[in-house]
Amino acid sequence: MRDGMTARWLFQTWLVSVVAGSCLLENGRSSVYLSVFEDLRPGEIVGSIPVEDFKTDGGIELKVVKGSDFVDINPGSNQLTLKSPLDRDEGNSKIEAVVECKSTVDSASDFDQLNITVFITVKDVNDNAPEFDEKEYHINVSEELPIGTIVFTGISATDNDQPGPNSFLQYSILPSEYSHLLDIEDPFKPVITVKNRIDYEKVKSFAVQIEARDQGNPSRASVVPLHVTVEDQNDLNPRFERDYYVSRRMKDGLLVIDPSPIRAVDGDALNANIRYSLSGELSSHFAINQDGQIRVRSNPPPPFAVFFVHAYEEKNPEKNATAIIKVQQGSNIHFENDLYNLKLSSNTPQGTVLARIKAYSETNNPLKYKILGIEPQMLRIEPSSGNIIMGKLPIQLKVFYEYNITATDGAEESHARVHVFVDAIADCSDGPRFERVESTADSPEGLTLVGPLKTNADQVSYELLNMKKDFHISSEGIVTMRQGAAPQCVVCEIVVLARDQHGRVGHTKVILRNPGLVMSTSSALTFLVLCIFCLILLMMVVFVCKKVSYVLQEKLFSSSDSSGWRHNKRNRMCWLNRSTDSGVIITGTMPTNGSRYVVNPEKGIDNRISDISVTGNITQTKSPGPVRTSGAHLVPVTVSNRDGAPTVYF
């Protein structure tokens, strides 16, 4: 036992002496592989040399014999430290070093000295941010380009890190006020496209931020501005300042346009030359120049017209706009008469109501009246009622005064005239005087009503002051009715003015009683009553005729019950004598007990079958029509006459 233990101890002692001082690597490796990041600083540990018998208290000595520019061994250790900075981006991606291992003790091992090869891989660090080729980019983009249109491909950035995620770049547009207008569809390709509609009228220039970001961890990014100038395109039509224009009056042959003159401008702000034209019904009565002024071509112009005005670009007529013009010469306010005549005397008291002026509004708006004249104190008008009231006469009284009356609803107005004749100085005046102050015509024969109207002046001209559409006065003073005129008045009062060569005037009245208006109304009423009477009479005649026809038919029916009728009816019958499984036999003989008759349909009698009783007289018995039942089918019917072969009917 003791000898065995001694032998084991001697073997272990030998084994330790052999292994001690050996430079073999752990796990039987022949070389060492290490990896470090390129940002490792000098003096920091790269790794350890895994020598099996290395002890910090000596016995093994390590020394770098190759690659000493980059690495070194810490004295008294097996740790390999960095000696100089690493930069993989400059080409130092791999380092090869040789470490000499030498035993410092006597050893029976064959591996007391060994060169160990160390391979060091330098790993890339994302230490470089992407760099753009330019500090900023400038491009011009036309407005209204289709979505997806490529507008710029000149953006480029580089990353100095080694190929891999640290240098793999993605591009994007950073969120901003105008980032919705442009897009980079593929983040790996810096191609700028249109994302939304770009309108020059809304934005003329803008800028977005382009970002380039690598895929390192952590990632690095750079940003560059992209300045965009929007170019205006001729894509908009001209536009009018107003869509609707109105003209109610003329001045110097031109329409006065409300609410503002006609004007159109280029919608693209390119200041294209604008031309105008007119179209529509009645537009031929007007002409428009290049300033938008509309001139009347016909005299007189149509009192009412609605037409179109077009504005178009001179070099691009497809670009155009349209507005509406309404021409209404006159207003919605109308006086009962265009001219009123008043006759005064010098002793007419102040405050006397001389006349009442009445105007009507088509819009039913309340009206206000005003009166204007050379003598404003002589007459005044009540604004609401239209009553003309006598005022203070002037010191130097004239024979004739003219006033203008205005009726307005605040938006539109209409005008009428008032002629005032003063009796106080009529006899002292040298002006023309009519022989009659008033003339009357009861029933006009032909067209001539009255005249000639004579004055005390030698040379005078005559003028009708009212109802000019229906009547006319000749130079000799003869008043006639115009051809086709139909004055709408029962009693028409026509005022005739005579003016001499000195401008002095006189007047008279012609009273026309117009029974034609009354007769036309009564004639229409008489004709209507006659039509109603004729209609009632026709209805009564139709009623009587129908009643007589009904009575005659009743009498004819009641007299039809006679022996001859019964005889004829019998001759049109045949009798059902018996029936068998194979059919029915019908004869023309007299009926027997229990027989039934069959009416011949060819004789015009209803095709019905009825039970009858055999008596001395044949009586008619009505029976209901045949009713078809389910499962019914045709059976043969045999008809036998007194002489002749039987006939079978189906």
C-alpha cells in the first residue's frame, strides 16, 4: 500500500515538472483571434493571451515581436493592450501580431518557447454622420404639376463609415409647414416628387428640410434645406370683379354700369391682355370696347335686355370668363302719368291741396316723394301721401312753371313732371291763348277727334303733354287717334300745349268720352251669359231624349208575351229523352215526363237546360247557366229527328 502511494506521488511530481514552463495555449489552440472597436483608445486592453501555464508570479515571459506599433504586452501579465489609435475608415481593419512566449524556469517540456500569432479584427464604429454634397439646394417647380411628378434628383449624401449599416443611408422630408407638398417615395433613393397640388396663387416659394440618416446603432443623421420657387402657369381663366352687372341709365351713349364698371383681370397674375365680347339675345343693340365700356348701337335702345359679356385672353382665347348684364332703362317705380298740369290763380290760399300725385312700385316698397323746381317755395309735396300743396307765390309771377317730382323707395327712383299755369297774368301775357279753354268729343268718328284748335297767335307749334301713345296733334292743331290705339280710359283728358316763336306757351284741354271701353266689357259679359244658356238647353234636350228611349224599350218588352212567340220558341227546342253511358239522345218530339229541353244555340236563344213539367201549355223556366266542375269531360250527344239518320255531337 505504501509503495503504491509513493509511486503515484512520484508520477505527479514528474508530470508537474514536465508541464511547468509550457507555452501551450488553452484548449489546444494554435493562434489567438481578437476583435475590438475602432474607437478603442491607446492603453486600453485589446484581449488576453490564453497561455495554459501562465502565472502572474513568473515562469512565463510574453513579448510582442511583430505588430509592436499597434499592440503591446502589459509587464507581468498576459494582457494585450492598444498602443496607437485605430481607424477602420482609413484601412486599419485587421492587425496581425506575433507574441513570443518563453519559459523562465527549467522545464522538461518541449514547449518552453513558442511564437503565438494574434489576429485582431477592428470593428467599425458609427462615428461618421452622413454628409450632403451641397449645403443647400434650390429648385424651380411649376404649379399644378400632377401628383407623383419628379421635380428633383440632384440630392446626394455620403457616409465615411465602412460599408454596412453604419453607411447605409435613408432619405426623408422632415415634417414642416410645406412638407405635405413634396415627397420622397423610396427612402433609399433621394428622388423628390410632387405629393399634393401646388398652387402659385397660394404659395409662391417655400422650403423643406431633407434628412439623410444611416442605419447604425445609434444612428447618425444630417439635414439640408431644399428651397423651392413656384413658377406661375397660365392655368387660370380671367375673372370678373363681379358676376352680375346692372344698367338702368345711359350717359353720352354709354351704359352706366352698377355697382362698378366692367373689368376682368388675368387669373394667373401674368397680366395677359384681356379682350371683351357680347353674346345673347338683344346683344346686337350694344357694343363693348376693350376698356369694358358698353355703347348703345341702336336708337332707341331696348328698354329691357339680359345678355352676356365675355372676357378672354388675347393670346389664349380658351381662357375666358363670363358675366351677366341686365339692362333695364327705367325703374320698378311708375307714376300714373308722366306729366301733371296744374292751373292756379294768384289768390289761391296757401296750404290748399292742388293735386295728389300717385306712383306705384312693382316691389310694393313704400315710396317717398320730392318736388324740385325753380320756385321751391311756391309748391311743396308731402313725402308720404304725394299731395301737392300751395305755398307762397313769388313776387315776380310768371305764367308757366315746370317742376320735377321724384318717387323713390331708397334703392330706385322714378321721375314725373308738373306744369303749373297761373291765371293771374294769363290775360296780360302776350303768349298764345286758345279760343276754347276746354273741348269735348263724345264719340269719335274715324280717327279725327277735334280740331283744329285755334289760338290768337299767328305762328304756334302744338304739343300733347300726355297720352302721346294713343293720340297725335298735327301742326294745324287737329287731334287724332293713332292707328290701332285703344286708350284705357272711360273719360280721357288730353292736355294740348301751344308755343309761339318767342317760347311763350298756352294750353287747353280736350275731353274724350270713350264708350268703346265700356261697350267692350258689356259685350263680353253678354256673350258669356249666352254661352251658359245654350249649354243648359243642350243638357235638357239630351236628358229628355234618353227618357223617351227608356220608356219605348219598356213597352216593347211587355208586349212580347204572345202565343206566336211561344210557338216559335218551341220550334227552336229539342228534348232530352234519355241518357246512357255512351251518350245522350236528343229528339225533336214532344217532351215526356221527366224530359228536359235543350235550347238550340244557332236559333239565338240562350243555351240553357231546365227542368219542365208536361202540361197543355209550355211554360218558360229560367235556369242558371252551366257550371263547369272539376273532372268534367266531353260526352257524345245523339240527336234524332222524326225522319233522317241520327247525328252525334261532341
